[in-house]
Amino acid sequence: MNPPQDGTPPISVVFVLLDDSLVLDWAGPAEALRIANQQLVAAGRPARFAIEFVGPRPESVGSVGVTLAGLAPLPTAWDGPAWVVLVGLPGSVIAVDSDAARELLHWLRGLRLARGALELVTVCAGALLAAHAGLLAGRRVTTHHHHLDELQQVEPRCDVVRNRVFVLDAPVYSSAGVTTGIDLMLHRIAETCGEALAAQVAQTMVVALRRGPHDPELSPFLAYRNHLHAALHRVQDAVSAQPQADWSVPRMADVAHTSPRHLTRLFVEHAGVAPLAYLRRLRLANAQLALASGANVTQAAERAGFGSDTQLRRAWHQFGLPGSPSATAPAGR
């Protein structure tokens, strides 16, 4: 790629691929960069990103079985600013015992990361590759929620941030996985080329809601449901369908066909939250949606099932949401 006409060197974005690399982890972010370049050129500006796919082998079989040929070798020198992008691999544990993985780790250990020069971007379990290479010591990072404990074990010196879409700790930028890699790349495009361009890219990709570094990885509508207890799911389905209804623990227990005391034990044991705290979290999520759609604080509280604005504000702070309902509501409401 020719250098931009304004003299600013393009950013080399190097996607590193092993066999079984998760296709969505690299394809989505790469498309965001391609569309950014396309939008820039259409506006008469130079393309900003030079996209390259590299690996320890010239061919790679992706997670869905497609063979990618013509991968460039792992770079030995850098000409201008660069982002190294590490993506995830399938499996409950990320194995690094293959010859190709060992070659990649050796290469990673030789990187000298520096803000604005050589930076690291990890998507999903790509953070584990960086951890095995010793690149995450002293860094705040995240990864897919299935690999959070593994990441902490591999690199005890890093600060593992849970339930975040992505985490920024320049020159290391990490995302939770799959679609969150797109969120992170949109954020990086905004940092590099401006919010207007990032918004154009998101619109082209039909990304309805860009998520930021303070947003939770898991939707509150899906949280607390990583269990297999049928009766508890039945209660959660009922509460999710009508969070604004007059719910109480006895009424929830009727849905589960159990006693209120036993239902509370089930919630704590299997969902890790008390029944009424779960209800408040769902109502809070509905209030957030109402605020985002233009409701004022009083309207949002009423639609979500809170008895008053005060109850909404109390739940907002209880669950550690940034800012306040009033700051989230449209100006003047």
C-alpha cells in the first residue's frame, strides 16, 4: 500500500493465524478495517490501514474447515506503526504444544511493544497466546469468559477484567471474543480516524449498537443463566417476559412449584444471585433500554417496574453502572 498523501505512514495490521483460528475473530475486525479504508478513499483521503495475514506456516485451516493459503511469514522487521492481532482457538483449554504454536510464541517473545508504534490487539482466547508469550505481565486484560480463570493461571501477574466487552491498556488492547473483536476494532478506528468514520463503518456493517470498554460482555438478559436447572429457568423465563409485573419470592416459587425458601436456595446455588436481586437486574436492563429509546427517568422507572425514580437510582448504583439514570436520559428530560 502506498503511504497516505499527508505523509502519515499507514498502520500495518497483522492478523496472526494458526490452524483452527476462529474465523469470526479475524474476519469481522478485518472487514471493519477494509470498510474504513473504503470510506476514506471514497472521501478523497488516503487509506489508513495495511491489512496482512501472517503465520508460522504458509497455509492455515480455519475453525470452519476453510483453507487459507498464501499467508506471509511472521515479520522480522517493522516499517512504521503496526498492530499485531492474535485471535482465538477452539477448545476448553488453549493448547500451545504444537510446533507452529511454539514457533509463534518464540516470535511473540521477541516483540517490543510500545504505544503508537508496535501494539497488540487480542480477540477472544488470543489473549492466552499473548499470556503464554509473557506479553501480559502487569497489564489489564480480558478474554472470553470461558478462559478467564485459565488466563489468570497462565499469567498470574496480569489483572484479568471480567465481564467487559474490551479492555484498553495501551499498547495492549484485548476483547472478550467473536463479535467483541468488532467492537474493539471500531473503537481503534475511532481513535485513529475519528468517531465519524467509525460510525460510518458501524452503519455499513449494520452494527446497531457500538459497545465500549465499560459495557458488560454478557447481556443482563442472559446473565445468571449458565446452569441446567429446569425449574429455575422456568422462573427466569417468566420474570424475563414480564419484569414489570408484581413479582415476589412466593409468586416466583409458585412458578417453580416449590417453596419460597427452597427457591431462594436454588437461585443462590445455581444462578449465584438472590431472586429479588435477579428481578432488579432485569428491571434495570429494561430501564436502560427505555432511557436509550428516549424515555425520561420517571418513564423508564415505570416501564421497567420500579416503584419510583429512587428505586431505579438505587438499583443503578447497586449494580455499579457508570454515571446515573439522569445522565443517560435525553437532555432536558
